[in-house]
Amino acid sequence: MKKYDYDLIVIGGGAGGFVASKLARGFGKRVAMVEKEKLGGECTNYGCVPSKALIRVAKVAHELRNHEKFGLRLEGSRSFNTDEVMPHVRSIVQNVYNSHLPESFEALGINVYFGNPQFLDNHSIRLGEKIFSGNKFIIATGSSPLIPNVEGIHEVPYLTNVNIFSLDELPKSMIVLGGGPLGIELASAFTRLNVEVTVVQRQDRILLRDDRELVEILTECLKAEGLNILASTKAVRLSKSNGKIRLSIQKSGGDSGEIIAESILIATGRRPNIEGLDLEKAGVSYNSKGILVHERLETSAGNIYACGDVVGPYQFSHMAEYQATIACFNAFLPLKKKVNYSNVIWCTFTDPELAHGGITEEQARERLGDRIRIYRQEYSKMDRARTDLENIGMSKLICDDKGRLVGIHILGSHASEVIHEVQFAKSLNIPFEKIREVIHAYPSYSDAIKKPSNLYYVDKLQGNPFLKILRKLLSPQ
């Protein structure tokens, strides 16, 4: 067998790269990880971490502004200064990055290199003046902001998630192009920090992948806080004059207009990071959506695997980690695993949060017709939500005719945490009614799951033919 420098070379030092390199090292393999710029990837440096830090600051500002609802009265000034917000966000990023230093990987026996790797063939890469060989490769290079083809876009100083957290101070106004999770999270946070924000969304609603009913509730909530959302609106032309950005728009009905703001954030999607890798030399097939892989995450080059945003179809850090585990198992173990996306979950960290698992009501009705049951629990009827004044929200659990969960949707406080109990049941194919048998702490947000489970159990009892006969026999004549 040919001797290689490494058993595995991981290209990309983000969430997927971290998991793949550590797992392979756990298998006793010689591992190298190559990162273009900075360990931690998009999530740590430009995505999940800074955005959630900003959202937390915005929530504090919102609660300060509404402190009287909690019986508090603050003396003195009722305004606050936001000059230190972005430096605070960057300090959080640095704190998280410090837990991903190259030295921590070197201590595990994983060699870390920085630079722009180029494949020479399917077993070797060039990194600067050096050449490294590997028996197996896992590509986890992630994605970058997709810049839409809008006239004049390259003539204005636009922001993306990569540079927005480098701002020294918050702008007074902002246009957000795109109504997906990133755009809506940041738009809602900046609105709470006194930035006048307008979201321009080409489709008829925001958050297209999420359940329509809950998205409509969230939309009204965000609008009530001052966020301007223009759906069914096309961005036509961008220009800059007198220090302001001007966006010409056209609505689906044909009406046109113009939005003027100090800044513009582009949040219209992602593109895979495949440039400069020379994938052709390695025999790796790809298209505009990313690297093409089989269900075992193997590329067209048999010894090269890929995972995360560069593969899709879901661009979340937790999905990159899931795929990285499968790719690494398949690279080194004889029993091969296939990816299974039936239990994908995600959360949009607005306030209230919107958590999603499985299929939406629209998808369920399309696939199963009338063979579904939907159970809802409003936050306004949950005691813990009442104590926190978190009255906006609803859980929505969708079951098939056998009582198996097919859709999980939660809008409300702590939705990103609450979803995991029912996600566990769905993933292990545990009947929804079994959740009611578990003792839950009171008062807690778990009522969003427990109460619908109780309702399902009652419905099941009422439909039981034996109990129907028994009730008839015992009913007074």
C-alpha cells in the first residue's frame, strides 16, 4: 500500500472540519486540517455566534424599553447608547474563537495548516510551496454570501454577514435584501436597537421553508415592533447619492418606488466555496449549487468526501456536523452509512424564536391528505409563559394517522430548546402520546409539548371502539 503523509486531510476548519478531524483522530488516523483563513468557519466568526450575541443585546434593549410591564420603574434617563454594541459582539466572537485555537487541535495530534489548497490529483494538494498527500480527503469549505444580480449593486458599499459585525457604530437606517433566517434575524435585532429597517423580499412572505401559519404570526409581531417588511417586492436598481443608498423597487402588482437608507445588508442566499480548489484535477464533480455527492457523501472521486454548506441541501452548522460524522465513518469503516434528512431541524432566532422539524402543514396535506392530525398549544395558555409575559407563540405538532410525528413547529420563547424533546421522540419513532407519560416540571415551557400530547391521547380514547361501546353501556338510559 502506498505511503501517504496523512490518512485524512480535511479541507476546511469550520464545524464540519472540526468534527471530521477529531473523529478521524479518535479512530487513530494521522490527520491534517487545512483552513484558508481562520478556524471556526462561518458560524463562529461571521454567523451563528455574532448574530446570536447581537440578538441577545437587542433583547436586553427591548426589555429595558418595556421594563414597566414587569412592575419596575427606572430613575433618570430612559435612553441608552449603542456605541459599544458591536465591540461587545466582537468580544463574544473572540471568546468563542479562543476555544478553537490551532494549539488545541495540535494537542490532539491534528496538524493544522493555513493557506489556499489546490488539488494536484485525488491524493495530493499543493499548499503554498508545500505538497501534502492523503489517503482520504473530506472537503468542508463552507459557503459565502451570494450577491444577487441587481443593477448597480457593485457601485454601493453593501454589507454582508462577513463585514456587518465589523461596523464601529450602528447605522440610523438599513435596507435588508432577503427574508430568509439571516436577514430576518439581523433585521429584527437592529430594529430593537433603534435602526430603521426595511426588509425587501421577492417572494410573497418571509421564511419560505417554515410553516406558513406560524410565519404569519411572527411577521405581525415583527411589524408591531417597527420592522418594515415588503413582500412580493423586487429590487430593481441600487445607487448612492448624498451619502445615502437608494434602492428602486417594483411590487408584484407593478407599482414602483424607492427606499433610501444609510446602509444595505445583502442576505439573499449562499454560494458554495469551491473556487481555487482545482477540483477537476482530483476528479470531483460539482455544479453551481456545490460539490456533488452520493447518499454516503462520497464524491465522484472515490476517496474524497464532502460535507456541510459546500454540499447542502441544508446550510446549518449542526447539519455540517451531522454530515461530517457520516463522511468520516464511511471513509474509514467497512459498514457504510447513508444520510437521512427526514429528521432535520433548525431554528430562526428571532424573538419569539421559530423552531422547525419535519414537514410543514402544507407539505403534510400534500403528502398525506386528510390522514393527519394537528395539535396546537398557545403560549398565552401556558402558565410559565404567563409569568414571563411571553404571550405570543404557539406550538404546532403534526401527526400521521398512526400517531407518529411528521411535523414539529414552535413559535415562542425558548422554542430552540423545547423542540428537542419532541425531536427525540420523532427521530426514534416514539408515538406522540408517550410524551404525556413522562413527568414534566411545572411551570415550564415543556407544556408546549406535553399538553398537545395529552390532547392526542384524549382523541385516541374517544376513537377507541371498545370504549365507545363501554360508554354506551354505562350511560344512563
